[in-house]
Amino acid sequence: MAQTVNVNFRLDEDVKKKMEEACADMGLSMTAAFTIFAKKVGRERRIPFEVSADPFYSESNMRRLEKIAAEINAGTAKLIEHDLIEEE
């Protein structure tokens, strides 16, 4: 068996807590989960899940939201009521 090494990195406390809870629910330690991830990346030479940016934070949407916020702050926004949209 290959020699093991320690890997240290920083992680937001809330992210760590949620991952620990999820791992515990699956009967895994965080070390086991990261080991599974590392082995899969090494074997497949890719991130084993889709990595994409949330379109909400796209540059064009952020500009649109900043414009709307400026209009609201200036009192020039035209706000209208609409029905609540429920997701299934």
C-alpha cells in the first residue's frame, strides 16, 4: 500500500459542517469522502461532477440588478405586482 500523506486546506466553517453532516449520513468520514473524490479525479482525469457558474451571478444579470437597485433607490422604479410562481 502506498504511503499516506497529510493534505491541509482552508474551508468555510459552515461548508465543513454541512459536509461532515452529509458524510455522517452516508456513513463516511470527510477523509474517506475526499479520498474517493481524489481517486476518481486521478483515475478519470476530470472533476467527477458538473462545475458551472450560477447564471444569477453572470455579469449581465448583475448589471441589470444594479440598474434596478439604482432605480429603486432613486424612486424611479416602476414596480408591479405579479402572481406567485410555485415550483413543483
